[in-house]
Amino acid sequence: MHANTLNFSAGPGALPATVLAQTRDAIVALPETGVSVLGMSHRSEWFLDILDEAERNIRSLLGLSDRYAVTFLQGGSSLLFATVPMNFATPAFAPPEYVISGYWSARASAEAGRVGEHRIAWDGQRTGFRELPALGQLDVDPRTAYLHYVSNETIEGLQFAAPVAAPGVPLIADMSSDFLSKPLAAERFSMIYAHAQKNLGPAGVTVALIDRELLERIPGGMPHILDFRTQVAHGSNYNTPPVFAIYVLTLITRWLRDDIGGLAAMQRINEAKAARLYDVLEEMGDVVTIHAKQPWRSRMNVAFTFGDARLDRAFLDAAKARGMSGLEGHRSLRGLRASLYNAVTPDAVEALCETLTEFALQHA
Amino acid sequence: MHANTLNFSAGPGALPATVLAQTRDAIVALPETGVSVLGMSHRSEWFLDILDEAERNIRSLLGLSDRYAVTFLQGGSSLLFATVPMNFATPAFAPPEYVISGYWSARASAEAGRVGEHRIAWDGQRTGFRELPALGQLDVDPRTAYLHYVSNETIEGLQFAAPVAAPGVPLIADMSSDFLSKPLAAERFSMIYAHAQKNLGPAGVTVALIDRELLERIPGGMPHILDFRTQVAHGSNYNTPPVFAIYVLTLITRWLRDDIGGLAAMQRINEAKAARLYDVLEEMGDVVTIHAKQPWRSRMNVAFTFGDARLDRAFLDAAKARGMSGLEGHRSLRGLRASLYNAVTPDAVEALCETLTEFALQHA
């Protein structure tokens, strides 16, 4: 298998081989224009068509109505961690509430704290970020500006199986690491955002779906570029957007629709991949520890360890010898991590499982 | 000539053919890692080396000392228009002052006005943005937080030949459209910023050089992602940077050093290209009007018109028939515009000049 197929990086990560082939050709000449994708003006008809198609494909994959604006932003989730409260934590409402379920939601919450007052709706820190709150376990002020959570924690390998239930409260989720990995009841949210470098394409673009009603709450006087209404009003073309990243994202949405067959089909593949890997790890018994507890285990990121930095290092070497990459755990948790994003194939997961089994037999 | 060579777009614009060829190959497999550049983690050693090299090459091309931090940001100049005053227009100083010399500096000034108090040091609007202030003509409060200007106005085709003189006042310039097109006395500035999609690479990354002394003026408590110290402290890797755009930018700096021979050589080429095009336009007499007045004409963007929307349209058609693209004027000024960024070759300019001359003979 090619090294790109055996890329288990947590992001930027693997992209489908057919998308890479199309992208490679587009660097020299786009089929539609004969000009390099890197030299295309963001005001060209070609790019306006790409913006249109990216939005249309996302709407159609999700079944998203026009009640929502779809917009493409820069700066990643980290910029959104600041701009979400700047736009929506207005004095007309009670402070926004944050679920802290891991490293990334903790960062979102900390940034909100720098923008203004906020409340912690749930905090998994004391229990080591190994579980998630049960739906309905959250005690949220019904007057809150919004409830924010991260749908999948890449570092700890935790994932909400369904949207958090908070009736009557605007729900905002960072779905950077599981957006478009499965069908989604998107209209239960007031806002969803996701950067590209997991399931959507290369780093440099962030998709945001925003209920148009929520946009009306944004206070006036903010710098235009930080006000979500600006890119919505300008069709994501207020200033030069990241043309290349949006182009690759569009190719990915075509691949999801045409090659995979939509999000339900994608989910079946992703569930099977994750089940296979967790089964293999479980069968190893005490030899390996999976960080996340049973019902909250992520289908996207599997964080585990052989319980010893030397053994983990030895496994990385064994995997590298088979052409695998990206299996190091995050610097905050260490250990090992396999990311199983959309573009990671069942065959690649099978190869990883074989390597794990052989390694366990030799070293345990 | 290939369509990429005949791309006169104002940005995203032409890139060197050798850089496109390397980038195309890197989409499938980087020579250093065998993995797609789009699948490389931003924490990988490969990418840390690229970040280092990008910074080192920029320092060496400019002769920039360690007094300056070099950092890579997202969001383009439009985000900087807001974050520069957020970081530096602190109450300890008099309001920042802005030179308004065209469309882009007017936008920078308007955004500063949304962040706080600011003053207009010079305004070329009344005279139709056809000229620039003479050095020393600016009446700047010596206690100002900073003086801001745009070194090259892409739409009107105006360019400052040398840094604005404002002794004792921190000078901040948006050099998005002429950065690395010629040698630069960078250390006369307190901050320089430039997005990539003109001379540096694809859209999606913005380079900032900041005097470390100025960084100490930044107030505490801002969202981390908007505070310039964050990316400086994290080596431009606080959150996922636009890996691909920074990679291509690095290839461009190698090309400038190895293929072109540095910024003085680049300047000679750029001066010759601009002189040739202006000469041809001047020789046409009344048939054509160049927007900018003589001493302020840009070497990067030449805005002109045949004086009639139908004739301009006819010229675009003639140019398109020869494989040329990107010659439409900006929607705010209309007419025509040829952008002569670093990657536009003398041969391409020659082909444009021939087309102009033939067109003028036929239609004037």
C-alpha cells in the first residue's frame, strides 16, 4: 500500500487517492480553465462556481435547508473559539455555557473566558477525560446565549454518539473531527463549525453552518472580518478566500457523494473500521489500555498505549517499517493514536490490526 | 506559451513553472517523506523544518536581524486590518494614523475606525487616487501609536518607491502586493505584513515581520488567537497552520534565491517588465489612459483603459484569444489591469505588449 494510504495522522491527515490525483493535475492545469488552481483569481467565474458547488454539496449531503447559511472561513477552530463568543455571547442573554470534555473543548472554553463571562456546564477533567456526560445530565440555564461542545475529542478519543439534548437553548458544536463522517441532524444545532484538515481536505479552511436567526443577534460595530455576517453576505468572498483548500474540499464532497454514496454509506464504513480496531485492541486484554471508556469511544480517533513509553516507541518503529505514519499520541497525552478519518481505508485499518497483533504476540 | 505563463491576474496570480512542478509532485509524495504534502501533520519534523526554512529564507533575502519576529498567520490582510489596531492602538499612545492612498488602505483605515479612535494622515480620495503623498508631506503626531500605509495599491496601480519617512514613529505597512519584489529596508518598519497570493504563493497565508519591542506593547487579556505574541511564541504552530500554503511559499523563497539570484536581481527584472509595458502604453498617446500619475506608477499593477467599456471588452477578447487571462480591472475601478508579479516573465510581458500594439493599431 502507498504511504498515503497508511497515514493515520490526527490531521492534517489522509485524503482519498482519487482526490489527490485530481489535485495533482489541477496544480498545473485545471480541466475547466487550463490554468493552475493556484493562479485562479477568487473573483473568476470558475471559483464562484466552486464556492457554489461546495455549499450545494454540503447542503445536499446533510439535507440542510436554507434556514442555515453555509460559509467558509479561515483561522481554524482556534479563531472560532474567540469569534463565536464575540458574535453570540451578547448581554441580552445569560452567559454562554461550555461542556469541557477534553483538550479541545477546554481550549474553546478558555478562549470564551477571555472574551467575556461564561459558565462550565460539565467538566470531565477530574475523571481524566475518559467519559462524556449522559444526555440530559447537563444543567443549563435556559436563558443562556448558547451551549457549546466539541462533538469528537481527537486527543482523548471521545465522541458524542448523538447531538447533546438542550431543548430551547441554541446549540453550537465544533465538529472539526467528525463532520461529514456520518449523517447528522444538523438542524438541531444553531451553529456547527469544522476545519478541513480531518475529513474535509487540507488545512486552511473552516466550514460554518449558521442558523440565519442567530445571525440577527450579532451586535453591530465589530471589525467586519470578525463578524460572521460579513462572509455570509459576501458568499465567503469578502476578502481572498483560501481558494486551493476550498477547491480540494469540493473534490472531497464529490467523492463522498459519487464514490462513497453519501453519509450513511460513509458511516457504515467508518463504524466497521472502528469496530475492527477496537476489537483487536480489546482482545489484547491487559497488554493495551484504551484511553476512552466503552460507550464514549470515538469512531475517528483511537487513543491507546502499551502502558510503557518504550513499548509504544517500539510499536511506532514496527509500524513505520510497514510504511505506516501518524500513530504518535498527542504531546499532551502521549501514548499512541490511530485516526480513522473518512479517507483511511478498511484495508489500511486491516494492515494496522495485523501489525498490532503481531507486535502484541512478540512483546507481551 | 502555457496559460500559466500568460496569467496577469492581480492575485491569486501566476507562480513560477518550476514551483508548480515541484508542488504537483508533492501532492502525491513529498521527496522528503513519500507522503502527500496535504497529509503531513503540522507537528511532523518535516513541517517544523519547512517553517524554519521559510523564516530563514525570508530573513536572508531581506537581511533581517533577530530584532524582528517572523511569523505566519491566516486571514489575509483583511484580518490584519483589525488585529493591528487591536494589538497596537493602546491608550498609552495617541491614536494610530492612516495614509489613505487607494482602495486597500481605505479598507485598512475603516477597520481601524471600528476598533477604536484613529486619524487620517493623508487622503488621496479627492484627487481620485492617482498620486501618493510626497515623503515628508505627512503631518503625524509624534505620540501616535503607529503610522499605517499600504506600499502598493493593486487596484489603482500606485506604489511608494521608498519607505515613508516618519522618524520616531512606529511605521506599519501592508506590503501584500510588493513584498519580496525588490530589496527592502525592512528595519525602518516596526511591522510589515503581506499575504501570499501575489508574489509569495497561494492564498491562505500571511507573513508578518514584527519588531520584538513592539510586541511588548500588546495589552493582556485579548483572545490568544488575535494576540500577535501567540503565534510568535509558538513558532507559527499554535494551532494548525496552512501547511500547504507555507510549503509553496518556502519553494518560492528557494526560487527567489536560487533561480532568480535574490531581491536585487528580482527588482531589475521587475523594473524592466514595468518600464516596457508603460513605454508601450505611453506610445499609444491618447488612445489609452494610465490611471496612476507618472512618479507614483506601480511596478506590480498597471491600471489602464482604452477609455470605453466596449473597447476594453474587445481588448480582453483579443488577449483571451492569445491565451492571456486576468486582465480585467477591479470591479471598483473597471477598465483593464495587468499585474506583473515576480512570476510573470519578461516574455509574457512582451507578448502582452505585442497584443496591445496590434489592438491599438486596429481599433484606434
